[in-house]
Amino acid sequence: MINMDEKIKKLIKEYEKYAEENGFRLNPNKKVVEQVIKGLLKNEEKFGEKYCPCRRVQGIPEKDKGIICPCVFHKKEIEEQGHCHCLLYVK
């Protein structure tokens, strides 16, 4: 069984790769990244999906699917604000 630290490291690598492939990067503040990742894992444990910790889960799968990380809003937020709402991704 994978422990929490290993899960966090694995997700960080996955999200770093995703960010690089899409022209942005993970927040250089490692504490923020780890906090967001822990929130994602907590939501996965609670709801069965890695819902963004900065979004409200409504319990309606059709509506909630857009807030599974990376959520449908992140690219527009990065473009407009320089970062996504939860601060996981930055320009």
C-alpha cells in the first residue's frame, strides 16, 4: 500500500508533467502545492474523486465533474490572473 507521502510525490510529478505540457507550471511554493495535493487526496477519500479543494462539491456528478483537478476553470484563470484559484498552477 502506498503511504501518504508517496501519494503526494506521485501526484506532484503527474501535475508537474501536466503543467509543463500545457505551458504553465506548478506553484514554486512547495507548501502551497502540498496543501492543495493533500486537499485533493482528502476529497478523493471523501467523495471518490480529486475535486479541487477550492471548489464546493455539490454531490451532483454531472455538475461536479468540472471541478475534478485539473478543473475546467484553471486555464482561463491562469491566463487572466496568472494562477488558478487554488494556486496549484501558475504562469
